[in-house]
Amino acid sequence: MAPIKNGRLLFNDVPTGYPEPGKTTVYDESQTIDLDGVSLNGGVLVKILVISIDPYLRGKMRKPDPSNKSYSATFALGEPIANFGVGVVLRSENAKAKPGDHLYGTYPFQDYAVLPNVDQLLLLKNEEKLPWAAYVGAIGMPGQTAWTGWKEYAAPEKGDVVFVTAASGPVGAFVVQLAKLQGLKVIASAGTDEKVAFVKSIGADVAFNYKTTSTSEVLHREGPINIYWDNVGGESLDAALANAANGARFLECGMISQYNATPYTLMNLMAIVRNALHLHGVLVMQLLPKYRDEFYREVPGMVARGEIKYIEDAKRGLEWAGHAISDVQQGKNHGKSVIIVNEE
Amino acid sequence: MAPIKNGRLLFNDVPTGYPEPGKTTVYDESQTIDLDGVSLNGGVLVKILVISIDPYLRGKMRKPDPSNKSYSATFALGEPIANFGVGVVLRSENAKAKPGDHLYGTYPFQDYAVLPNVDQLLLLKNEEKLPWAAYVGAIGMPGQTAWTGWKEYAAPEKGDVVFVTAASGPVGAFVVQLAKLQGLKVIASAGTDEKVAFVKSIGADVAFNYKTTSTSEVLHREGPINIYWDNVGGESLDAALANAANGARFLECGMISQYNATPYTLMNLMAIVRNALHLHGVLVMQLLPKYRDEFYREVPGMVARGEIKYIEDAKRGLEWAGHAISDVQQGKNHGKSVIIVNEE
């Protein structure tokens, strides 16, 4: 077969505010790939089916800073960005994967990829016959973030009040449902009335649009809160600090309100001391080894049975990935953002 | 005996910035007390010998806010403020205390006090014959704060790097010495060269004056840090966030840089997420029941043997208590601030 187009989304420019499609990232069709002839070097050739668009990608669009010993790697300018996805094996030189197998792992944003290291990928059996996109959402990194963070740090007790931000998103919605499965009172915020309606439909006791209703007032009336799942930082974090019960646990998963803006000045930081709060940064890749087996044993069934519901915001084709990245940073997506890169 | 003067320090006005002696608090000599005749209602009459001046007192000089369910009580306007002290019993109607006994607990800022509830006071044996002021410093609430916070949250591991702010103060200096007893590398900051010299003398590996040396630069060179003992908040906290190792523990004990100023805007809050940090508010009164016996068994001996050193900034007479409160807020004290209220 003749070489065919291998579309890619390249990192082109470090953004200062919101990432812009066509500037921060550019979609490139200049590369071709010979699916029959490309050498695999002992690895696999994969056709990428779905790839995930997540808020944290913004954090990797920085200038590299070799003097900083502790930050995660940045994307390389001129190279494809990368994230979690599901691909189907076309050819394999590794006994652990055969053509037709579906593998979950980190892929470059391109139509096809040769991956030398099969051990970094997870073979998905998908006995529940769920859409592959579910494996980058509720059964992927976002679901794992909710599951592992909650298990490790939430320490829920009977009667606890939970506050969840970005509660219609794949992490927030999962947390809302975990908290409700444990019988807790859940306060949840989201950024559109449509999102709020979804959050109510999955069981939140109090759901509100933070753009039209004061988070402080809701928490003052419905709190104090014992558990805060923070996806947004800024003003919501400040309101949570001001309305936290003694000994409350804050699961710091993200601060999307701060990624593209000048930093918000927190007025209530002293609540950490006054109310003996506990704040924990949730990094799924650190927690996952402890919970991976349990997660893949429990969660696909929970999703299949509808115990964990989710909504999905899918775009078709890598050429839309830059737009999807921008939408997620601005909260314009409605549900888990995914790119359907190729049909099976 | 005729009634005598009972000097008191009254809370007079809620401060907006630094508390001012004569305005925020006023020293009052209008009250008298008949030491022989005053009725005890089953309690004790105590002559107060020493009383502690601590940074946290600023937090109780607020307007009362009954709608806030979680904050600590405020001082009452027109009444004496109160804090930890040591007094000697003059008369007693309770079998648990006899004249000449020394009791530790919370006292009003006055020369003499009748305390109905002896059970809230701790009988000090002081077998080491230490100065009574030590029992409001290294062997009092500040030492207990350091001891209990460290034991509960520091989780020290071999090779860890510790950063301590306000390191010449009674809490900070105790933490420096606990960390050195465990063989850890200690970076410590203080606000005058004289304080820095003391911090070096008690073993800090790196000690610097944060007013003349950049905290960020020191931490960047000497870190990353695994444990941060925060007494000051603001810029120091921001530098610690930027230079924290993955999984670092932040013991949030106080934020004195913020008590009398407009809030500082933290630039590095996302480090909590990126580096999976753990921040814990340290409230000694919540932790003390778990560690009290151990503390009073271990620490007086450690102080007597010089394993825990401290410096003391003593003023004589309650009329100076308002000045001492102001000095502590501004970092003008050198060592543990105490008022010697009366000679024995």
C-alpha cells in the first residue's frame, strides 16, 4: 500500500493566556506513513481511535525550565503534543500485542503511531462492550483521578458535606457520584445551567451555576463543608476556605480558573491554620499503582450498570483537537472532551 | 489586709493593622482586690507570675461574627485579654491545689485572678527547677505546637530538607532543633542578623535574614524542600511552594506576615497539585491530648540538658503587655516574648 497521510497536532507556540488553535498548536498533514512498510523496532503500529482532551494539558504548554527540578515535562515545540488515548494494533513485533488488540496509554496526537515500548500500554478487554471513548473518561485518567484521590484523601464520615467544583466534568461528576454512593450531602457547582441540570440528574443535593450564584453564599447556607474537591482554584477555593469545617479535607486536583489568568488573591488562607485543614495535591499517576487493579475490576461494571454516569463532548478528527483544547480551558465543553481520531 | 491594686490589660478597640498599645489594649489600674476576703466559690486565688505573648493573639482581636460557625472565639471589648501563663496559688477552696502550688493554664491579663475551675489548670512540679517562664515557652504552648505538629505531620525521612521560618521564635527554634536531632538538613530564616546568629547557634545548616536575602534564591540553591514549617505565610510560603519536592509536607502553623497587611497574592499555588503537596493546619489544642503526657515527660529534661535551647524576651509588668503584643506582630521581639507580671 502506498504511504498515506499521517495527520498530527504540533505544539507551535507557548501561550500566555488561553491556548489558540492555529497558533498554540497547528494541525499538520505533511507527514506520511507506510502502514505496511514502516519499521516497528520490536514494537507496535497503532491506529489511534480516540484521544483525550484534559485541562492539565495547559500546564505542559510552558517554556522548558531545566533549573526547576520538580515540575513535570513540557511539550516540545515542533513536536506533536501527547495524551491518553485508545488505539487498535495494526501490526506487532511484540508477543504481548496482536493485530486487533486495543491498547490504552499515552499517544502522540497523530493518526498512526509506532510505539516501541508495549509495556507502557494497557490491553483493554472491554468485556462490557463500552464505547472506547469511555476508556479515556470515566474508565480512564479522569475516573482514576476521582477514584484514587477520593480513596486516598477524602476520609469521608457519616454526615459529611462535600463540595465539588467543575462538577459536570469527568472528574467532578465521578466524585459527585462516589460521594452520593456513600450517602453524603453533595454541593456542586458548574458554569452553565445545562451543566447544572446534569449535575442534579446524577444526584447532587445542591447544584448551582457559579457564574450567576455566589459560591460563598451557597456554602455559607449549606455548609460548613468537610470535603472539598477542587478543580478550579481561585474564588471557589477562597469560598471553600471560608466555609470549611474544622479538620476539612481539600483534594486539590486542579485550578483551571488560574491557568490562563493573573493569579487570584486568596483572602481566607488563614483558615488552613484556624480550622486545621488538610490540603492534598492529587496526582493520579502517583496514586494509580496502589489502586489500578481495583479500579479496572470495579469501574467498568459501575459504568455499564449506570452507577457512574457521564456526558461526553466528542469532536471528530485531529484537526479539531486545538479547538477542543481551547474549549476545555474556557469551560465551553459540555462533558468529557474527546477527539474521535479514527473510526475502527 | 486592705484591698490592693489589680492591674489589668483590657481589649479596647479592634485593630485594622498592627495592634497599638494604649488604643487596641489599655492598661487599667482602677480595679482593686482584697486578697484575704475575695470569695473563691470553690476555686483558687492565684497571683500571676508570667504570661505569654504570642502571635496568634492578633487573630482573637476581631469583631465577633456569630454567623461564622468555625472560627475561634474573639476577645470581648472592655474585658481583659487572656493567654497562657503560670500563677502561684495564694488561697484555695479546691483540694487539687494548695497555697504555693504553681498552676499553668489560661489566665486573664491581670495581677491576681480568682479561677473557679481548677481542673482546667495544670499543676507544675518543675523538678528541674527551670524558670517559670520556660513553662509558657519551650515547655508551654509554643513548644507543644512544635512537638505535636512535627510528630503528627512532618513524617521525616532520612535525607529530608526542612525549611523553617520565624526560626528564632519559640516554635521555629524548637522545630529547628527537633529536625537536627533527627539528622535532617535545616534551612532557616529570621528577620534580623542577631536572630540569624541564634538560629545558626542551635544548629541550622543554612540560616539567612529574609529581609536582606532572597528566600526563593536560597531555597532554589539549597532545596528542594521536603518539610516546610510555616509561621509567616505570604512571600515565604510562595517561595516554599515553588521549591517543594514532590510529596512535601507543609505544616501551616501561622501566617504572621498576613495578620496586619493586605493579603499577598501567591503565584505558586498550583505546586500543591503539580507536586502532590500536603498542607496541614497545626492547631496545638487539638493535637495536645494525644501527646501531652509524652511532652511533659520528655521536654523539661531536654530543656534542662540544653538539647532544646531558647531565647527569651521578657518585659516586667503588665503595663508593657500591649507593647509586647505590638512588638511580636512586627517581629521586634528577640526570642520568646513573656511578661513577668509579678515576682514570686
